[in-house]
Amino acid sequence: MGIKVVKFGGSSLADAEHFRRVAEIVRNDPKRRYVVASAPGKRTSDDVKVTDMLYHCYELVHDGKDITEYYNRIIERYNSIIRELQLDFDISGELEYIRNAILHHSGQDFAASRGEYLNSLILAKYLKFDFIDAESVVFFRDNGSYDEEKTNSVMRTELQKHRNAVIPGFYGVMPNGTIKTFSRGGSDITGSIVARAADAELYENWTDVSGFLMTDPRIVKDPLPIKVVTYRELRELSYMGASVLHEDAIFPVRNAGIPINIRNTNEPDAPGTMIVSSSGEYDANRIITGIAGKKGFSVITIEKDMMNSEIGFGRKILDVLEDNDVSFEHLPSGVDTMSVIVSSAALECNNRRERIVSSINKRVRPDSVVIEDGLALLAVVGRGMVKAKGTAARVFDAISAADINIRMIDQGSSELNIIVGVEDSDLDKALNAIYHEFVK
Ligand code: ASP
């Protein structure tokens, strides 16, 4: 029988009621043998995540302030879960130990990691699963980078000793024994690591939405859910701001060919979104998988007669950006013009704007170099575009029918996406126009 690794996010484990739902989901399928847990998330929109409370405790200690009252609120979050689940489980010793460790400057990452540690202890007890502490199976190197090979080998051996287990997400251990966390939202990464080490057939990532939507619901009303998305499409969409899953969670399972299924704990019957390596299925009605949009870009346009025949021109421009520590997003170019799209925020600090213009003037002696702000980028992403003719025309027609001026066009050579630049103020209108062109 295959194995499914299931990860539950903070909102799925925020209170006892959610713990019950989680247990039902896990028990419904015996393949769900390994569970990765986050710390308790928000119960209501104005609630505070336990991870944030722990970070705050760390800061209070750092500022020489008392944590008693604040820490008691954390204790109560866990105790209320235990009480309402009617578990015969006493974690007061653990809570006391953690309080002391935080008071004795055990480090920010240690403090933050205790949210998943405690939640996983409780969940393991409730599910009657074994508990595997992430600090014994997830490793970082001295320089702080994640040690994938060591983790995979130790985790693999450990999992084989347990029929069922709960593993806390988000953290691991440094060679000197201190705790280190991944970046925020990092329990997704732990789930992916466990799925790889377990040779799972599926990595289920349970959250509070039924998968990805085709576009931003704050801009387009009730967008359709995405049933299947490839890793490459997802990368394009998340780069542009669609976020449900931590970006680094993709790599361990992607390399191992394990699909990810994004599911909703509050709507367990919904199929959610499947993220797969490749999908051969072609639906002429769904050429577009998703549309993402992001504001806040600037265009650096460099013009020079006969630029095209000047060898090394592009490299020199990119050198200037590199020297100023600015990465570029896109590089559409014409015969005698080259445009570099960068994030406007990156230009703002340390007078970079002026430095870049003057360095470009010095290095390539252009006829002109101009920086324009206020650009929004739209990425129209779909593996179906390779087979469908006229997609670009439909995108541009929809935008022009909405009376929007296109400032830039860039089609990736993979034919997986078309990037369109419009004025910041036109983004919402453009997103709606394209969505309704493809979804009737
Ligand atoms: N609890 C951590 C955070 O809030 C990690 C996670 O939930 O994935 O970022």
C-alpha cells in the first residue's frame, strides 16, 4: 500500500474543533501514515498565531521585559486544545521548560519552533501516533543552509521504524545542536521533505482554501479553482504573487516526482488542486491555467543606434545591475533598444536609481537611458498555450477592448506564459478582461 504524507497548516490546527477534523481526515485513509503539523494559527481574523506570540516573547526578553502575562496566553492556547479534546495529557513540564529556555536567551529560532513542537506532541497523542522530533531528522549546515542529503538519509531510516508518526514542521537542527527554522510558512517544506523520505505517492497539503484559484479573488469575482497545475506553471504564478504554498516546498517532491495535492480541512470532500510534474491532458476550454498580476515595477529603457551589432552591450548593462545588487525580472529588447524590468522597490534604496543611470551612461555611452515607474506585470500562464493557436492575440484583444494600453510584452520561449506590462492603475481591469476572455 502506498503512503501519503499529510501536512496541516496553522489554521487547520488552530483549536480543538480543527484537531477533530484533522483526526477524521487522517483516519479516513490508512495511507495517511505521516503527519506534519504547524503551530496553532488564527482562530478568527483578529487572533494572533502562536508562532507570532513566541516571536513576541523572544523580543520581550530581548528588551528586558516580563513575559509572564504574554506567555500565559500561549499556555492557555495549548491547554484549551487539550481540555476540549478531553485528552489525558500534561504538557506543563514542557511549557515550563520552554519558558525558562526563552528567558535564558535560547535563541529566536528555538522560541519560534516551539509552536509546532507542542502542537505536534498534542496531535500525536490525540491520533495515537508516534512523535518524531524534527530536531532528530532535519539538518542544517554550519552556514545555515539546509542539508538535504543528510536529512533525507536520516529521515528515511527513522520513518521506517514507525508505522505512523507526527513530525513538527518548520524547524531542524544545526551541527552545534541549536534549533534553526526555515523561513516563515516553512512547515510546507518539512512536509515535502518527509514525503520524499517516505517515498510517498502523494503529498497532501491541507490548508484553509480548496486549492488555487485561477486568479486573485480580491480582483476578479469568484474565479474558478485550478484542478491541475504543473510545477513549472505554479512557479510562474507564484513568482507573480499567487501564494498558498511555500515556494521552497516544491523542490524535494518535484525532484522525486511526487505530486502535491492542496486540500481544504474545512471542506474535505473538495478535490483541491493537484500539482504535478507534467500533464498530458488537454482541454480546449482551459488553455489558461491561471493569471497573476503584480504592481510595482520600473522599466529602464536604453537606446543606442546600432546597438544590435555592439558585442557585449547586454552584458555590460546587466553588469551595472549586478554591481548595484539589483536583479532583473524581464529583458524585452528591440533592434536598437533594450528594456530591463526591475522591481521599483529595488531602485529606491541607497540612491541606486542615480547610480545605475550614471553607470550605464559611462559603460555603454547610450543615446538615452530612461527609467519609468508605475508598471504592473500580468502573467498569463497555461501549458495549453503550446497547442492552442491565437492565445496571444486573444490576450491582447481583450486588453485593448478594455481600452488599456499595453506597455510591454514578453512571451517566454517555453510558450508557458505571456507577460504583459500595463499601468499600475490598469491592472485590475486588465486582469478581469483576460479572465473573462478565457473563462466564459
Ligand atoms: N508556524 C510557522 C509560521 O507561522 C511555520 C508554518 O506555519 O508553516 O510561519
